[in-house]
Amino acid sequence: MERSGICEAPLLLYDARCRKPHVRAAGVETPMATSPAMEPTTDLDAVRDLLSDELGLSAAAARHLHAGSALFGDLPELDSMAVARVLTAIENRFGIVVDDDEVDGDLFATLGSLTAFVTRKRGR
């Protein structure tokens, strides 16, 4: 729909803070109904999504990550700069604080070890 040269078609947005799609139409933004498939159902799913977002992994590559998947040293996208980015994203997305002394090679050994750390820090 166009009026006065301005397109007023609904615009699909994605709110990274709450990880929910939104629709903006006529200047009003409302949360969109989501299916269970769109929501991370476990900490493992949420950490996988975070890695996918921060490392720019393809959907296919992200789907193949499981708890035993090796991370640091096996994922070329996960270099030392990416580790810092991922840690910041973990703090922001999960509302936790990661202390410097908690970060070691074992933390990024596998998706399972990173997920266990997030779960423990969240007090679950």
C-alpha cells in the first residue's frame, strides 16, 4: 500500500533482546505470534542460536552443532576475537557476568561445556 510516496506495508523486525519477531505496520510495533519452533527450548538451543548469530554460521551449520561438537580449534569462525564477542553476547543475552578467571580452554571445548557453564551461571 502506498500513500503519498511512503510505503506502509508491514515490516518484519527481529528484537535481539527478547529474540522474538515483531511486525511494524502504520508506525505501531507489536510482537508477532511465535511457534514453539521459533523459540529456543533449552539452554543448549539458546547457546547454539547465540553462536550462530555471533559467528555468522549458516542455518545448516548451526543445525549440525550438538552438545559434543568441538568449538575452539574446530570452528574456524571461533578465533580469539570471536571468543570475546561471544562472551559479551552471553553476558547480555543471559544476564550473567563472566569473570576473567572463569574463561579457559575447557569453557569453549564443546557446545556442551559452554552450555553447562551458562546453565550453571544462570542458577538452573
